[in-house]
Amino acid sequence: MAEVQAVTDDNFKSEVLESSTPVLVDFWATWCAPCKQMSEILSGLIGDFKDKVKIVKLNVDENNNTATQYGVTAIPTLVLFKDGNEAERMVGVVTKDKLEEKLNAAV
């Protein structure tokens, strides 16, 4: 399984909002058990969507400004950005099949 790239408050704009491809952002924290489960699912999808969708994670404890800006109040929260705008939001653990469906619709 591939490692999901981490983004921060400092590089969120360049890595997510200015990306030429859709970006799925996993808002998570180290203490969140469902986030660990979601991380495994996302790691398994990276290869399938290489060059089509960028998959990244943002630690809400370390990057509270971005989490607050996007109204993330529960984790895990997955937000799909397309052309710099929020296109889809999913809260809680999402199945691999449902994620694949959402990502395929975005490309």
C-alpha cells in the first residue's frame, strides 16, 4: 500500500486548491480510531487513481486553521476538491466501493 501524502495549513492552497487534478482530502487525527481505518482504505486506492485524483491527509490537531476554514467538526471527514472548490463531502468511515464511485465520478 502506498503512503498518503500529508498536507498542512501552509501548503494546502498549492497542493489542493491549485491542483490541476481533483484532490481528496482526509481530515484526520492520530487519536481517531475510525481515521486509522479510513487511512488503510485510502492507501489502497492511491494506485488505482494515480494521475487522476490526488489523495492527501490533513491532521486537524496540527492544522486547525484549514479544518476550521472548511467547517470540519467531525473526523474522519473526506472532502473532494475539484478546480479549487469543494465538490463532495463525506463524514465518517466510507467504504472502498463508495469512495471509488465518488472518485470515478470526479474524473
